[in-house]
Amino acid sequence: MRFVTAEKNGKQFIGMVNEALDQVFDLKAIEVQMNSSSSIPETMIEAISQGEVFLERVSHITEWALLHPDAEGIFPIEDITLKAPIPKPSKNIFCVGKNYADHVIEMGTAKDIPEHVMMFTKAPTTVVGPNEVVMSHKNITEQLDYEGELAVVIGKEGRGISESEALEYVYGYTIVNDITARDIQSRHKQFFLGKSLDTTCPMGPMLVHKSLIPNPSQLSVTTKVNEEVRQAGNTSQFIFSIQKIISVISQGMTLEPGDIIATGTPAGVGKGFNPPRFLKAGDVIEITIDGLGTLRNKIED
């Protein structure tokens, strides 16, 4: 199942994208036609929290919709506005730093390859959806950079999770662009301010349930800027696996439904070029990951 948070005529709803990727089902609107009422939640985090109950309900709604193609609430995908799958995360986005060796080397040397999972966070106010404009923040930064990443969305609460059980806690996957103000990051000697400018965590276009991504450790990650390939990596190159990351975070901290973990970026970021190639006004960034679609955003003119 491929879930979206979408908007139509000013109304936001939880939707599901069909197999052909050309229609979006407004789950609540369709269930009302089925049953004269609906228990579909208002937010994606609430839906995730319902676990299998929600998935079973979606299966019934989908079956009914396919038999009633003229029902209200079935929209061509081009007629709706996609938002970030989780537009308002309940806490900071967990981010893994230095998880591809080639990226570590382009930003420093092989001696900088970490022995332990390196974590930082981005504020919830950074999140925007596909095709939304990213603020340039030109009054405070001249070094805005892109980072295409696979993001893991947690499906159930857990603490002290073992690596062997970690994938059981995953709900699905999406794409994030961990946009970074490198000069602010360097000046403050920490990651939080340079990573947390408003609109600097584009996310989407979909939240793809884990059942459709049987091997998240074999996904290509490609980032283009103005149609030029800048990053071409694969999650098989991770230094720390998804299982390891989830286990490490959860040892003393409770993970909850809807938590988002960005797993790190491959080589090819703007700062890694000589001279650096930072983002400019009007630049279009497109990040494509196998099975997850393409996340596209533009830097404000």
C-alpha cells in the first residue's frame, strides 16, 4: 500500500495511491459511501498507530472502490496536491550522519568513518511536501546544500529493540531531502541550527508500506539538480544497517508510531565538489529511490 497525505479543494485527507500510480483514493470519503460513516483517522500518525486494524480497513475500502470507479473521492493524481506524508511530525526527525563511506571521505578523510552510529535531529517545522518551494534563507546562509536520503517510518512503540526484531517496528519508507546550511553548521560546530531552517526537510511523495519494499538494503538513491545527476548511491553501501540504527536509537529512548529516521546520504553533495556547488535560487532538486517515487522541490527564486 502507498499512502499519501493529500489536499483537494482546501481539504486535507489521508489517501491511498492505486497500483497504476495514477489515482488517489480519499479513504474517509469512500468509506462514508460504503457504510454511511467512517472511522478513518484525520492524520497519518493516527493511522499508523492503528496498525493492522487500519490496513485491513483500507483493504476493504480499496476493494469497494475498484468495484465503484465512479464513486466520489477517487481523484486523478494530477488533480490533488500531495503534502508530506507526515506533515507535522510529533517530534524531531532522527537523522543519521556519515552512513556512506564515500560521503564521509568527500567531506573529510577515511579516518572520519565512524565506529558508532552518529545521530542528529531536524525540527518538525522543517517539513514540507513534494513540489513545495524551499526557502532560500539568503539572509542567513550562502551555502544551502542537498542530501537525498531513504527515510524509515516507525510503526509501533518500542524500546530496547534488538537488531533481529528491528524491522518488525518499521511501518514503511519515504524520501527526505536533508537540506543543510553548511556555513551555519560549520559556524555553530553542531548540526541542529544548520539542519533546521524552515522548509529544509522536503518529504514524500508517498509513505510506502514495508510489504512493498522487501529489501530496503538494496535500493538505489539518485539525486538530480536541474536534471544533472549529483548523487548515485545504494542503501547496500550503508555503514550502519537500518536494523542497527533502530536498535541503537531505541536502547534508552522510546520509538513511537510516526517517528521518522533519515538514514544518511551518499556521496555527491554540493559541498563535496571542488569548488563546492551549493544550491541557488530556482534550482530544482529531484530525489528518486526504488519503489518510493521521486521527491521534487525548487529553491525559491
